[in-house]
Amino acid sequence: MSIRSSLDSLEIDTRNFPVLGHIHRFSPALDSLLDPSARVEVLAAGFAWTEGPVWLRQSATLLFSDIPRNTIFAWREASGVSPFLSPSGFTGILPYGREPGSNGLTLDPLGRLVACEHGDRRVSVLTADGGKMTLADQFEGKRLNSPNDCCFHPSGDLYFTDPPYGLPAQFDDPRRELDFCGVYRVSSSRQISLLTAELSRPNGLAFSPNASTLYVSNSDPDRAIWMAYPVNANGQLGPGRLFADLTREAASQKGLPDGFKLDHSGHLFATGPGGVSIFSPSGERLGLIELGEACANVAWGGDGSTLYICADMYLCRIHTRTHGTLL
């Protein structure tokens, strides 16, 4: 079955494709997380660049961004893909760069959709009546670059990253008002604070299962790393430590450290050079789900054991032997 969207005459094929890619096992410990027979299924194809997946439990629906198309799509097992929200990240006059749409998506404590919007340079929440409310769009009176990914702490505080990938000229864009790329926190009282500006290209972020550590990826080919920061009682971050480094792999493989999620025991399923790397809680690289495409982000869905993967033009999934936290 295939459907045609009216959005720029985009044709999306929602048939099940043959399996994609290959799983590399670097440690026997991977067998407890992925069955040796596990394969990556392609659920849909034909997108420009998929990102930011999030699972809606009540409707068994996966939402994900197609950033260049300025659209959020919905995927359901029975019906495949359909447009969910457009525009998703830029409401101004087009054209506006190569990546105007929404990027990372998550759900707030009330179950509402929160989006990092490239073009409108903000983090927004979709309210019950269908309107949007801005959660963050500036720091100390200056517009944000282009929020990339976000997640919520159990306290209800919002954490997000802000590289300039959504600006038409990115780092050299004259519209840019901040001369750094920050990791931020928005408290429940809507106060925004800068947590760190030490990373050149902060991208994906997620909390450890007990929320005592915030992991942040850095999508810089010269420093393709993941950092781990202790979360203080006041919500601020302590000094970070290097968690994993794939800078050498980034020189020869597709992809850079991007979005990731953790399972219930603290393993990272992280998009980056080569595909989706699986790291132990100590930072050991246990395996790699190689897809042959640059991968952007992942999300847990179904009963929590299915990992959905956004990889370039594809939406994929793989069934695992572990479970992640459903939002």
C-alpha cells in the first residue's frame, strides 16, 4: 500500500520492505539485548530526512519529524504513514533553509507533544485545543539558534540542546544571536538556564534510568563523543565526563553522534558513525546496528521492547530483548 501526500507531491511508500543492514557483535553481552536472529525492518521510505521519533501509547502511534518537509508524520501498524502536523517547525515565509521543520519530539508530563522547532527557533508544546505554546525561544534576550532535541526530568523540568543546524547558513548565519551552542534547562516555572556551553555541537540528550545522569551527544566530526553529566539536586549539571568517543569511526563511516535512548538497565542505543551503537552503562561498545545510511534518532515503542529508528529516508524498527521507558 502507498499513499500520496499533498505536501510538495511527496510520495511515501508504506509497504514493508526487505530487512535492512547488518548487526555487528563486539561483545557476547549484546546477546542479552538483541537476539542473534534480530533484523531491522523497513516500515516506510521516501522521506527527505527523518528525525525525532516518539511513541504514543494510547493510540499505538509513532510520530516522527521530516525536517526538510516541515512536517510531522504518524505511523500506525494497520494503516502506515499519514501527515500529522504541517507546518511543524517553521511558520514564516518559505523558503527558509534546508531544514526548517521540527526535529526532536517528546511528551510532557501531561502527555502533550513537545517539539524542537528549527525554523521558529523555539521549543513548543501542542495544547489540547490544537494551538501551540512556546516553552523557550530566547536566552538573556537573544534568540536561540535552533533547538534540536529535548527530554523531561522526573521533576518536570525540560532539558534541550541548541546547535544552529536549522539556520539557513548554520554556524555562519547572520541571523544567529548566540555565539555558542548550549544545553539548557527550563524549570516548571518557565525559567531558562544555561547548563553548559562546552560542547561544540550538542545534539541528542537523555537521562539515565534513575535520572541522576544526563547524557549528551556532540555531533562534531572532530569530536564525535557522548558526555555524561551528574544532575545536581537543583537541576543544574556537575562537571561532565567522557562517556564514549567514536571520532575515529566518524572519519570513515556515515553519521555523527545524534539522538539516542536508554533501556531500563542503562544501556545506550545511540545513533552515530555507522548506524546505531549499543553501549553498556560503563561506556563499552557492545555492538552496532549498521544500516548503510546516516541514522538520526531512535525511540522505544510497542510494549517498550521495540526500537524505532529514523535513518535518512527510512523509518525502521528492530525487536529487542530489553525494554526502554515509554513516555
